[in-house]
Amino acid sequence: MLNNLNNKKIPTKIYLSEEEMPKAWMNIRAAMKEKHEPFLNPATLQPCTAEELSKVFCSDVVEQELDQENLFIPIPQEIREFYKMYRPSPLTRAYFLEKLLDTPAEIYYKFEGNNTSGSHKLNSAVAQAYYAKLEGLKSVTTETGAGQWGTALAMACAFFGLDLTVYMVKVSYQQKPFRREVMRTYGAEVIPSPSNTTDVGRKILAEFPETGGSLGCAISEAVEKAVKTPDCRYLLGSVLDHVVLHQSVIGLESKIAMDKYGIRPDVVIGCAGGGSNLGGLIAPFMVDKLNGKNDIDFIAVEPASCPSLTRGKYAYDFCDTGKTTPLARMYTLGSGFMPSPNHAGGLRYHGMSPIVSKLYHDGYMRAVSVEQTEVFKAAEQFARVEGTLPAPESAHAIKVAIDEALKCKKTGEKKVILFGLTGTGYFDMTAYGAYNDGKMSDYIPTDEDLERGFASLPDIPQNKGI
Amino acid sequence: MLNNLNNKKIPTKIYLSEEEMPKAWMNIRAAMKEKHEPFLNPATLQPCTAEELSKVFCSDVVEQELDQENLFIPIPQEIREFYKMYRPSPLTRAYFLEKLLDTPAEIYYKFEGNNTSGSHKLNSAVAQAYYAKLEGLKSVTTETGAGQWGTALAMACAFFGLDLTVYMVKVSYQQKPFRREVMRTYGAEVIPSPSNTTDVGRKILAEFPETGGSLGCAISEAVEKAVKTPDCRYLLGSVLDHVVLHQSVIGLESKIAMDKYGIRPDVVIGCAGGGSNLGGLIAPFMVDKLNGKNDIDFIAVEPASCPSLTRGKYAYDFCDTGKTTPLARMYTLGSGFMPSPNHAGGLRYHGMSPIVSKLYHDGYMRAVSVEQTEVFKAAEQFARVEGTLPAPESAHAIKVAIDEALKCKKTGEKKVILFGLTGTGYFDMTAYGAYNDGKMSDYIPTDEDLERGFASLPDIPQNKGI
């Protein structure tokens, strides 16, 4: 492609000035000719109303969740001030990696790990905490598994003076005491889930006293706590449209930085768990594609152990294992699907952002799945030449970026590759240790495993024939 | 002071462009009218020759160690390329902290934690690894306690293709498995010390089979291994003059960034363990003070538990507990001094950089000591408003920066305060956990504790009357 029109030397890192930072988020849905299906109330099978959603979520956030018209939604001044604390994040030219691979491709990555939460999660955490404060709430609840979202929200709540209760999956609470202490240092109350602080927790504990908990159970506890506490709401860190909206700051900053140097990506790659970082990274590039202005190859990368896009069904499903949330039409393995417990990454969610699912379903992007050992190999390779030890999640994108660059080496194509380096692996050293010791698992679900997951899909008319 | 002459709005973060980054390190000694005393060979009590030092250290590094004439020493191109991987580091205006403290002071900090080693240590690690490679060495050794230096050196050695053996204090090896795994991911061999890979290790193990090791013992093992291995040298991460030289990149970048906006600091604050980050941060400002161009208040902050400047003696002492190194004239508690085991920070070294010691001795800077609980209180306060969870070491500087800003609040003075935020606390969560649980120790050594340490000082003519 015609790149670097200005013929400027491209620095290793491109930082924007504060004036160049985005003043509005970008709402991909406004550019989609066909919108994704609405949330359904599982009791009535009718689209959820704003009123229904507002019982759980903050009202400003619900408004954003339902907005399909406005392409740009202004970022409030207070959030922009907070963003300045850790943004702009650098857009980095991977000169060292290019040299190592001996590829004619240009590789860029947008690095979101330069903050204490260690990931992009803070982009939405600060927005959600701000709206909660604006609404006059006193406290909020959430759940966390690996701990990135819980940490990000703890930081945001400390800043805005909101009490936060984090239900942390018990096995993570025990195995990741450091994550827990970061959240506590930021003033959050961290409760191992299941706990005796909720009805659902007590019920599960009575039945399975020795359980290590699950994300589904932690969500159910956090929602119950929010609904039963005055002036309290529940906040969610991925999947939903408003989270993808807040994450668009990643893609917007990337595009502004690339435009400054006349760089136009041919391939954009992101790891896909719930889909919010991917949706945010691709936002402005995808909007241009939807408007016929580019033909970028968008690639969602998921673990072979939890292949919702590549092997899942595009069906209505619950967002949580406990089946308490509204139904979303998305690529899903079924809320009852259990990925291999050996898998180290945070990309273990059974479903996928409805926006990403729809774009994939309509052919605007493709998806590939990768196995764990090769992901950690790519992570190690990257860390040694580019310096940053990546989060296992981010390493999925690195793996495919390397694959694409090596294809260019064969064909001689000078493609421009952009990928999202969503975070650092500093709290994932147990997984790196397993890799260093040659003890990674590459278990891939069998067709029978998948069938068991699909059996948990709701048996509703909307899912007939899917 | 006359600040912000250009009347530009000062952004939260000031980044330099690649062209603005320093092309030479700054050698403070060249500006010192009176130099510090030379290293002495403990056997002959004569100044160490370059030849003697070259048996342990790389020859380029020895040349830098002994250079007292050249104010600027060019940074080789290869090192400058590596620096671009994680530099420039941001100079940050602590707007949020200023607001919290309601102070008329302007507070700035230079943040060195945005790299996987989590600290400034990488600045010297890359330089030392480069020179080792240039000399044709195959391997290098070092020791590590908390793990920051070991991690930094592992990153640098992976990049330049050098084998690295790290002797890690056994108790840290066991208590900090995550640090160990980061080093292993970067290809380093990490050996718990004492080990059976060296004579000194075997001897200690025979005598104390259950010992958790010490930094002194790990240094002795690393030096022995280097001396006995062909094409191998030992690298050290602090204290020595060449390390301070490499760390001058911190101060040089800070000054360039401040000059761009017409900012002139009144107070410059750094934490002081071995003294290399402090020496690096103050370098260009101190050179101006030595030349009569400013009257900046330089403050070295040390833990009350290990008060080498505030309660130590300015004497000749060994750099290691094992008494195998040359003798340096420095502020020291005696190489036999043992700080309270409860202290969490990495500022546990018995001595202090000879450069910093001399500047302090000659009245160019002052020193204060602070207690651990108040340091963690400052760390928590800082983390909540400025986002970054600081390393316990860095939090010593934060504590005193806050104190200085609060003094300004009382007096109404609009001082400009600069401090060094040397690193992040992501691998120090055990210490934060102790703080969160109210279980920090504030033990301060008694005069008797200090006397026991001083008793270990070498009984040589040069130490008479000190």
C-alpha cells in the first residue's frame, strides 16, 4: 500500500500530544448497515427496555448501550483528564521484531499496558466509574477472574471516591494474592466467590462447600449485591456495546498516530475474549471499511481452547453461566461450556461481543484460533526483542502478527500490520513458569466437548435452526 | 523561581522526541572540584589499577569507572537504539497530587518504571551488556536480591545474545518466584544462592545448610563464577561510578524536558539505596550547582532502617558482606550491618555510591531518613490519585516530595519539586499486603545495632580517626 506519504522517518514510538487525543468515542454501530439483534429479556423474549437495563446498570451507560445512531459520543472532560494520567498510549513500530523476522512487512502495535491495571481495561473502568458517580451512586460491584478488570475498576473507583466490592473467583483469590493486594491498596473490598454475602453464594456453598468458584457465579453474586444495595449498580468490563465504545479510544489514537505519518494498515489484528479490546482497536478502521473506504484484513485471534468465533454458534445466549442476564445474539460455545482449566490466558469467555459477532457474521472480519504453547513461544520471542513481557491474552495477537509477517517474507509483500498489545504479563508469571518448565497444555475441545456446551443454549424459538 | 518562561501550558506528561534524547551520558565527577578517593586494593591498600579491575569488570566499563576528566561520554549508537525501546521515559506533572495536597508547589516526577524490569536498572544493564558483547565475552554473571537488577540484565543479555547466570538470594528465589520466572523467560539461568556451583557457596552451605542466603554471599558467588569462567565477567547494578554515569540519562532527559517549558526545579529528591538512580537523576542539575549556576536543594531519602548517609560513617569499606571487593570510601554502616529483615524496600545496602557520598560530605546535598509505614502511606496516596503503584523504594522519594509540598502549603512558597519515580511495585505486593494488613515494621536500628555494624569496618590506617 501507499504508505508513509510524508516520507518522515517513523520513530519507534509515536505519542500524541494532549491536544491530539480523541475528544469523542466512536460508536461502530452507527456505521453498520445492519445492526446486531437487541438484548432479549429471557422471561418475555422481548427486547430489553432502557428501564429494565437501568435496574442493573447506570443510566448513562444504558443510553450508550442502546445508541445505534450517533457515530461520535463526546468523552466528558473529567474522563479525558483521567485519560491523561496514562494516555496517550504509545503506537510502537516493532523495528526489532521486523529485523528478527527479516520481513519486508511493517509491524506496529498499540500498547495499552502502561498503567497499574496492566491492560486496556482502565479505558472503560474510568468511564463507568465516572457515570456511576455522576448518577449519585455510593457504591458499585463487579466480578473479576484474572484480576485485570477488578484492578482497573479499583483504580477508577479510588479516584472518583466510590466504594467498590469485587467478587473474585475463589481459586484466583487464592492463586493470585498479588492482584488481590493491588485492589485492596486501591481501597476495594475483595471477596472470594462464592461467599456467604449473597443468597446465590450461600446456596452454592451449601451445595459445593469445596468449590473454587467460577466467573459465572461471581457475576451472579455481584449482580445480586448491586440490586439489593441502595444507590449501587453493577459494572461489567467486556462484551457489552458501551464497553466496546469506551475502548474505541485505542483505535482512534492509533489512527491519529498513523495518519500523522501517512501509515495505512493492511492488516489489523486483535485478541478476542469478550471482544471489547478488539472492537475498540478496529473501530475507526472498520467504520471506514463499512463506508467502503478501505479493504483492511481484520483478524480476531482466539485460543483454540475456547473457540467461540471459529467453532461456536451464532445464537441467543446468556452472558453468564448462572443464566441471570439478558440474552444476547452472539457467537457462543454455550454458557455451560467449560474451557480446559489448564489454559492460562484470560480469553476463556464462552461468548463474544455482539458487535464483533455481527461484523464477523457479515464477513467484515475473519477469525483464527491458536494453540497455547505457540502463543507463549511468540510471547517469549517478542519479549526478548521488543522488551515488553506481554500478557498471555495479548500474545495471541502477537502470534498471528508474526505469522502474517512471515507470510510477507515468503511473498515479498510489504504489508503494514497493526496489532493490539493489550497488556503486560507481570501478574501471569505462573503461566510463564509452566511454559518455561515445558508444562503447558494444548488441549483443544473435542466435538463432544462442544456439543455439551451447545446443549446449554436456551431452547427458545429464536434459536431454532441455528 | 522564575518558571515556565514560555508561558506554555504544561501537559501532564512531557515526552521527548527521539531527536531530543541525550546522545551522551554526563559524568558528574568531571565537574567536582574535589574528587572522591579512589578504590583501594585491600591487600596493598594502594589505589586499584585498571588492570586489577579488568579481571572482574569489562574493560570499557573500567575505563568509564576511572574517567574523572570527561564531562560527556558518548552513548554508543547500539545502546541508543535499545533505549528507544522504552525511552524517553515521561516527565510527569503531578497535577492530581498537587490538587489533593492543595499546595502552591509544582510537583514533577520522572517515571522510570515503564519497562518490564520495572525500574531504572535497565539504563545501566543495557550499557554493561553491550560493552561485554563488544569485548567478545560469551557470558556474564551477577547477583540479585529483590530482582529488579537481575531482570533488567536478563532483558539486556537476551537482546545482545549473552549467557547470563544470576545468583539470586535463596530466600528471594523462594519468595519471589514471579521475578525468577521473568528472568527465566528472558533466558537467564537463575541459581538460588548459596549454591553448590561455587567454592564459596559450598563452604557456606556446609556450615549453614539451612541459610536463606544474603546479597553479600550472592555477590561473592557471582564474582567467583565470573573469574573462573573463560570469557566471562561480573556486572554490578549500583554503587559504582560507571553505573551512576549510565543513569545520568534520567536527569538529562528530565532537564531537556523541563528546559522545553522553562521549568527550573528548586528541590530535587531521589531515594538512595546504592545511590545510582539518585546520582543519575541529579547529574545535570548538580553539575550546574557545582559550577555555581543554581542553588537547588538536593535531598537523598533513605529508610530509617538502613540510614547510611544520616547515621553512617564516611570511611573505607568493602562493597560486599563477603569482603572480597576493593575498598571504597563512602558513607557506610559497615559491611556487617544487617537491616531489619522486615523492611520491604530494596534500599538495604550498607554503603552508598562514592560520588553521592562525596557530594553529601562536601555539603552539596542533604539527606533525610523516613520510616516504613509512612512511606507506604505516601505510596498509597500517590497511587490513588496519580495511578501508578510505586515501588517501595520510589515511595521514599514520594514521601519527602509530599512533605516538601505541604511545607509550601504552610509558607505559600511556589517551589518547583522534581522527584524520581524509579519503578513500579508490581512485584512487591507481599510488602503492600503487609501494609494493607497493618503489619509493617518500623524498626529503627539502635546505637548498639550501628556499633555492631561499624565494628566490621576494615581496621586500616585510612580509617583512623573516622
